[in-house]
Amino acid sequence: MIKHLRYLPPEDLGIVPNLEADFIRNSASLPEAQKLSELTAAKGSPSKGIFRFCEGSFFTFHYKDEQTRTVCLKRVIFRSNSIFGRGTTVVQVECACRHCLPNQCNWQGKKLWAFVDRCKELAQGEHAWVLNHLPNIYCSFDIPFRDGLPQDNFKKEFEDGDEMRVVRGSIQEELKPLSSLKTAKEYSQVFCDIIQCQHWVWKCAQIFHRDVSKGNFMVREKDGKKYGVLNDWDLAIWLNNERDEPTSFIRTGTRPYMAHEQQSVHWKGPHRYRHDLESIFYVMLLFVCLYSDPNEKVPHLEIKESRYEEWHWRDDEFLHDKKISVIYAAPFRPPVTPFFIGFRLWLTELQNRLRRGFSFLGDSRVEAAMQEASQSNTDGDSQSDNLPPFDMETLGGHFSYERVGMIMHKFNKEQLITHGLEWQEILEPL
């Protein structure tokens, strides 16, 4: 079932709880909406939660107290290969509220979540560069499930022991998808921008993003320049609260791009910074191996298993094993398409850092277990705590932001734009 979602036409957005299609044909159901011509032109039949979003249809939602907003849906910019509500869907919209003047919307920059607010509070002085790489959110809202649906029954069964799925929407400044870029050099700069933004948010704002995926890599065009933007912060959490959250709050993300440890049946957390860093590696790997140019995917019949196409619909067990194979491959030869051939050096060096890090992690665990067993056989006291500590956050220093920065500050031997004192400190010895 999940696999076949790949073949839905792009205008099919999926399942939206509590959404009735009757408003398409009956403008009276939208008292706050303008009497636009699209209302009478749109077609559709009522449904109970399953609805085809078509260009020209309308959607009304609560956004502040009892107030409502209405938007007119335009074209689909991006839809991820996943169940609706699990992956990101981006749709262009226009305000259709009756109280707004033509071409003038009175949304005054209301932001999504305290996470983005906090980042923008800190983005002053030498940190102001990060504002070009964060989304400008005007409004956000959740779409609740009706009583009596399976979601409600699960909540009653698990009580507070599990995190219920929620369909969440936001209205924000229009950004461009990755496919809007024209050259491999532009892609390299966008990836470099996002690495820097993701690290700044972790170090300065103390926030985990936790949903690094291709759909959340966007592009801002400003003053003739293009900036990589890390989008979709609705799964973010504060670092100092992360270890107090239940497991379902920790094991999160978009499956093809999740860190492989998170997809193990034995993994119980915690979420670490390097997990988001590993996710960026998978975003890059799948994109440059599956696309022959920015807008053209490698034809289906030409895609072999090594091109990672099936990562988009397979389960966690499959993905865990495949990612292990990628990490420990020696040599690692990613099937990068000719357009993106410059990314091969980045990918091989990043994979080498991951492989070395996890190899050292495995060795340290074996050594600790052997020493503990030896001590327990002699005097009954474990001495494993006397071993030099292995840095789990960076895999013993092998897969850290500094290591990644040294790899990604150049593309095809050409220097990329870097921001802030953090990068200058990394690159100073080079």
C-alpha cells in the first residue's frame, strides 16, 4: 500500500482528518471566504476524511483563539514519498480571507513554535547570517482527528505511553524546492549552508531538528543570491528536555534519511547531534544517485538496487541493514549520476568518517566487555569505568561537525561560502 503511493499524481495530497469536500461546491460552508470564481469552477464530491486537494480548492482552519483563516490552494511544490502526515507536502497558497484587502494579507509575521522564535532571538550580530537559512513562518495549525476514529482508539489504549500522530500545517514565506537549482555548484552551496545552519541551531539555540529530509531542504532567493534553508521544525525538541521524553518522541524522522541506529529494534535513544548529521549524508546520497539532473529522475527501468530507490518505501529493518552495508562498505563507490559527479568525493569521505567511527565504537565496546568479564572473574569488581571514555556524540571524534566541515568547505577544489566564527576556527589550520 505504501509503495503504491509513489504513483499518485502530484495533485493528490492524501488523507486529511476532519476535512469535508462539501466546501468545494457549497460556498456557504466558508462564511469567511471571498466569493471567488474558483469556488464554482472546482469540482468534487463530499468525503469523510479522504480528499483530493485540487488547484483552486479552499481550506479553512483555526489559527488563533476562535479566529479562522481561509486559503486558496495553488500548485503542489513538493510531496514526499510517504504516508500523508508522515512526510512533508508543500503547496502554494493564497490568502482568501474576506477581511483582507486585495493582494494585502494582514498576517504580521506570526511564527511557528518557540523553536524558531528562539533561534531568531539569538541571531544577532555575528550570528545574523543564520536568518537567511531559517524559514519565515506566519501561521501554524494542527488538524485534529475526530472522535471515534482509529487515532482516538489508539490514544485510549496507550494513554500517555505513546505519541499520537497529528497532521500539522503552517503558512510561511514561499521558498523554492531543491529542483529550482541549476548547477551542481549551487547544490553544493545549499548543502553547505544547511550543515552550518543545523549545527548553529544545535550549538547556539540548543535544539535538535530531528527530521532532516530532502523535503525539508529548501532554497531562498534574495537579492540575486540563493541560500539553503532548513525547513519544517514541528518535530524539533530542546536538548535539555530530550532525555526526559518517551521513546516515540525520540525515534522520529523520515525513514529513508533517518540515522541507521534509530531504525534498530534495540535502539532506545537518546537522539544525538550526529544522527541529524548522518541524515544529511543520506539526503545527499539518495539525491545525487537518483537524479540525472535537478528535474529528471533516473528512468525507473534503469534504477538498480544500488541506486537506493526502494529506500523510499521499505520498512525500518530493511533500511537498517542497507544503511549498515553502506557505512561498512570498503571501498564505497556510490553510483553518482554524471551531473552530480562532483559529490562523489564528499560522499566517499563522509562514509569513511562514519565507517571509522562505528568501527572504533565496536572495538571499544568489545574491549570494555572483555575487561569487565576479566575483572569480574578475579575480584568481582568491574573496572570497565577505568577505560578511556568513548565520545558517543562524535563517534570518538571521527564523525563530528568539525570533520564534516573540513570535507564540505570546498567543492571541486573551489571554496564555498562559510559563515560565522565556528567555520573560521575549523578552517584556520587548513
